[in-house]
Amino acid sequence: MDAAADEADLNRAFLALADPARRRIIARLSRGPATVNELAEPFEISKQAVSKHIQVLEQAHLVTRSRDA
């Protein structure tokens, strides 16, 4: 990886972590896996908004999402 790509990755990570809601989501996930519903519980925002926060964290390579059938 070149320096520009490394810097872009760092910028995405710091941008993602700049939001307090996303930091709270990361803190919760540091204790173990959770569903979107579980992550949304403490917030007064929609599940769709929480899902968008998770998407930002995924794009910054800070979390991964999986689906269990």
C-alpha cells in the first residue's frame, strides 16, 4: 500500500470516529457482536440511521457486518 492510500484509510477512520454515536457503537461492539436492533436501543434515532452509522464504520474498515439466517 502506498502512503496516499494509507492516509486515505486513516482519514476515513478518523472521520468515522468523529461522530459520538459511532464511537458509542464501536464501544458496544468491543464487548461482542450485536444486532442492529440491539445497537439502536440506546439511541433516540431510527434503526435506519443506526444502519447508516454502521455503514460508515464498515467503509472505514472499523467493523464488519454479517447476517445469520
